[in-house]
Amino acid sequence: MSLRHGKEFLMIPGPTNVPEEVLRAMHRPAVDIYEGPLLETTDYCLTSLKQLFRTQGRTYIYAANGHGAWDAALCNTLNRGDKILVLESGRVALGWGEAAEITGLTVEILPGSWKAGVDPARLEDRLKQDTAHEIAAILVVQVDTASGVWNDIEALRKAIDAAGHPALFMVDTIASLGCMPFEMDAWGVDVALTGSQKGLMCPPGLSFVAASPKADKAHENANLRTNYTDWTFRQGPEHYQKYCGTPPEHLLYAFQKALELLFGEGVENAWNRHALLGEATRRAVAEWSREGALDFNISEPHARSNSVTVVRLDSAHATALRTFTKEICGVTIGGTIGEISGEGIRIAHMGHVNAVMLLGTLSTIELGLETLKIPYGKGGVQAAISYLSEAI
């Protein structure tokens, strides 16, 4: 018997649910790309990005997914052969490092764990060893959707400063911007980037980069520049230069509306909403894990993110549970990827998501655990409800 006929939930860590208002904003004709309202849309989006990243630096919009932003960050600031240090805490930063190798950079991995955040002390020790300052840039993600980890960007910046190292500090906020605090200028981040399809509630296809004055200075002599990503060209006087060609008009309409929704809620209020939903999820998982068949992927409670929770369980149970929630109940939850591929589930609570969606998803998972006879501690959903009832 199927229970799925009704509004289905997409609860994967990207792409996330797109609000109806954002979808409707795209349903309009194309307009002139050289003058008129589209110029105002561009100005609004670039200025709003500064508010989201919390920076006075320049911002850029790319018709690309997050991988395009990775390339833009690297190519605009570095030189062929430069060494970069990639801070491992899951799959995403490693992927950024792989992109760096293709561009001609030398990549060093600071080994980490898929079960914990990056250790600031280990970063400080490695940078102190680099007395010749060969490391030109440090790459890290604030939230890795493969592992579910949250990295303390402010603490990592303090470690860099304690080592007295001049490397550029680059942060991927694709799975965190709009979901939890990020303070680019206050935390000393030199290049930050994100994508449209997670916390920013838009269709995939746009990515964004913010650059500090230090990054601008590095850009002056960078020899990895490409035509499409080049910041200098995108700072030109013509509107089309902001996009190195025809602007992605309809995605920009969507992004403007999503920004209006986010600012209407209040960015800090959105952070709080994600914190509440993230903790409610963790309360449920903690109860389920009491019987030993499933557990958190991230062992350190403080390093579990507010945008996605990764739960480990054996592959047969994980596959059966995901099939049950989708095919029987109409709720799509994520599977695990990377070195833990097939060994668990990923519960997203980012972007356009509220208590109804989250509690419905948790209830569906608990129904699946019960129906499939997967050993679990009962009362997970009640634990989530009890937490929310006290927290709001």
C-alpha cells in the first residue's frame, strides 16, 4: 500500500526545495541585458551578497554550480605551481583540491576524519612548519554535506594567525550560507563562495564568490586567470561584463526573490530556524541510536551541522529505509556518498524547510524503522517535539 499521494517532500542536501514565489518569479519574459530593470536586479543581488557573506569586499555572480565557484576562487588569486593546503573533513574539500590539481596547482592534504571537524591545532602546527611560506592558500568547507560536519571557521582563522602565516584563507559556504552564521570580514576570510541550490532556496545554476582586499591584491599577479572567471573583466563598465556574456536572466529573477524572502524572514532568524530544526533532528537520531543499529556519522556533538545530519547504518538497512520513505511515503532523503557511500542516510534541514516538513520527515523515518524491523530506540519523534516545544 502506498501513502505517497499528496505533496512530496525533498529532504536531500541539495538541490533543496524552491519556494513557489521563487518559481513564479522566473515565469516572465526575457528583457534587455544592456539597460533597464535587469541592471537593477544585478545591483540588488551583488549588494545583497555582501550582506549575506558579511563583507565589504567585491562579489561576483557566475552562471555555474559550486564547482565553477571553486575554479573562480583559485584561478583569480593563484599562480601555476603554487601549493595549496586542503583541510580534510569529508568529501567536498577534497573535491575542491582535485579541481585545484587540474588547474596546475600543487595540492597538499591535511589529513582529517570524516567523523570530526578540522582540528585548529593541527592546522597551526602544519603552518608553523612552513617557514618558507610555500603554502599560498588554505581551502576548507564550513559544512561538508558528505560527512555532515561543521567546521569552526573563526577558530581556524585564529590558528592561521597564531602561526603567523600569510596564506589566503578560502572557505566554501555552499551548504551553510543562509543556514548558520558566517562572518567573512570579522573572521578574516579572504575568499568565500557559495551556490544557489541549498540554503539560498534557488534552482541550481548560479554560484557566488566574495573577495577581500587581500584576494584582490593577489589577483593582480595571478597567472591562472581564465576568460570566463576573470574578476578584472567582470569589474568592467558594461553590464554584460558582470556575467562575461549574456546574464542568466531567469535565474537572477529567482535569486532576487529568494533574497527578498530571506531578508523578509531576517537572516539571523533563518539561522535560528536552522539551529532549531538541526537540534530537533539530532534529538531524534540520539533516541533512535540507543539500540545500536544506527548512529551519528560525526562523533563530536559540537561539530554536527545545522543544515544536514548524516546517520550511519548498514547498507541493506539504508537502502531499504530510503526506498520505504520515498516509494511508500513520498519523502526523499539522501543517501551517503564518498568513502561512506551506501552506509547510511542524510537528512537535510536546510533552505526552504519548516517544522511541518522536518517533523513529517522524522516521523516517516521512524515509521520506516518500525515497519522494516530495523533495531532502533523508540521515541525519536517525541524527543524532537519535546525539544521544540521547550525551545520556541
